Amino acid sequence: MPNLVLVAQVSGAFGVKGEVRVTAHTDDPLSLLTYSPLQRADGSLGLTLTAGRAVKGALIGRARGVETREQAQALRGLRLYIDRDALPKPDEDEFYLTDLVGLAVRSPGDDMLGRIKSVHNFGAGDLLEIAPVDGAPTWWAPFTRAVVPQVRIAEGYVVISRPLEIEGDEGD
């Protein structure tokens, strides 16, 4: 099975003539046209975009086989993927967030803390979800240079410097 990367999600219909609004997880929403046809999570055909225009982090576009508002609306929630190999190689000292998932998490003293379970952005910046080695509940770390001073993709780990205290936690 190919190594798939989530690049977009259909938000629903746009207008009355069958256009779809696709929320892009790429820097440039128009790049979705380059990657089309887009796949579903299982690798099957998801959506073939034939034309589009960028609007505020999304693509408003035409898709093959979608001719009505109802057909476009029926695609709402469809998550769209591409093969990892279709992405351009990152520059030196750059990486894709998807490449962080599964990496070991070490402390500055080289203690094994866990593994990165997922990367999320709820609107205030990227967060790493860490699954501890001892099976305890996952914890979150902001993906900032201060908290994550080292990212070693090739070596398979990141270093996370956890704050000793968090303001407002007195007495805990």
C-alpha cells in the first residue's frame, strides 16, 4: 500500500453549479490541481479536480463527474490524499509534518520519552501528541524551537525540552 499524505478535505458545495470547496492542507491550494487525481485513505480514486481557483486556504473547483450542487455536497468530509513520493523533496533542515509521526521523542539528557503519535493544529500552532513509553496517557507539546530544539528525521528522533512548570499550576 502506498505511503499516503493527507493534503485536503472536501468542505462541501460552492454555488449551485456543482463546484466543490476543498480545504487545502498545502501552502498553495492551487497545488491540489497538480496532484490530481486525489486518493481516498485506502488508495482508491477520491476526486479528480479539473479546474479551480484559490480562496482563503481553500480551492473552489470543478471535479470530474460532479455536475450538481447535490453531488458536490455529497462529497462533504471526503479526505483527500496523495502518495508521499509525489511531494517535492524538502530543502535541507526542512521536513513535512507527516514525517514526524512515529519518531522517537528524547529528552535533552537522551532519555526516551515516547513516540510522536500525531501532529495537530487547532488554530494556535502545531502540536505534537506524544505517546509515552510507559503506556501512560498521551501528552502534548507545542512544536516550537524552544520546546523542540532538535529534529533529526534521518536519525529517527526529536528532542523535546519539557517545561518544568506551567504558570497557574502552583501547588500541583
